[in-house]
Amino acid sequence: MQLTGWFAPVAGVLGVILLLFAATLVRRWLRRKRKPKWVEPDLRIDVSRLELRPVLDLPKLLFHGEPVRLDIVILAPAGRTGTLPPPRDWPVLMEAIAPGLMRVVQAHEPQFIRWPAQLSVNGFVHQFFRNVVLPGDRGRGTPFCAAVGPARNAEGQLFLVGMVMHADHPLFLSLEEVESETMWRRLIEVRARP
């Protein structure tokens, strides 16, 4: 009987201590700093939703010899430490791709989109093909076309570019991977005069 008499208050004190300890653990768990989850930016572009504005006569942009209108330009720095100039200077980067392309940018007024830095050209090309969705069979048989690959600015710095364009009729050469910065000049051409 005496064992039961002194055990009840001791058990009560131990119970209070355990309760306080559990409350402290719960409080610490609730206050802990959670590691931020890496959320990839949404880079998807549904090209079929673009407004088909008229293809301009001058300056004329040619993709595989077909007149097109420039709708979207995607730019990304190359490498971990790569940088792009401020957006106000992006049209100047276009001159590095093809002579006269800056005039096209001014006339066509494409949407410029900055993507995060890409570790490699192949990674950028893969991201582009995965996120820039051309209608139909990768654009084949539709007015839409796209080109993606590396380019260099006047200072020789590598950057990555993707372009989405449309013609006023269906195209069959619709998606091009530009393997080197010199290939852009064979793929697209600017004509400033009739």
C-alpha cells in the first residue's frame, strides 16, 4: 500500500516532465528551417497560341529561303558563370547571329524571353525541344518553324539562342538545330531591300 502511495506523485511529476519535453520537441520541429525546394521555372511555350501577325516584306527574314516573321527570341547565358547583357542590349546580340537581324527585331517586335544559364549547348537544345511545343508533328506542315543553337557576341562570348518564327503558309522544314554559331548565317537571311 505504501508503494502505491508514493508512486502516484512521482509518476505525476514524471508525466509532467515528459509532457514538457514532448512539447519542446514539437515546438522545435515546427520552428525548424525547412530547406527550400528547388522549383524549376516554367519554360513551356505553346506556340499554337501565338497570334499570326502578317509576314513583313521589309526587312524580310528568310528561314531556309522562306519569308517568315520572328515571334519569339529565347536567350540564355552559356555556362555557370555566363551572363547576358541587360535586356535593352539584347537586339544588338541579334547582329552577331546574322547581319541585319537587328532591323528585323525592330520591325517584327518579337517577344524576348530569358532562360536560366545552361551548362551546355546540348542541354539548352534539349530544354528548347522539350519546352517549345510546335503544333502538329514538331511544326511540320504548319506555318511555324524554330531554330536553336549557340551564337557569339562581338566580344566572342558564347550565348544560347532559340527563335520561333512563322510563315504565311505551311512549312515542311520546321525545326533546326544549329550546331555552330556560323550555321545561323546559312539558315536565316535578312533582306533589307526588295
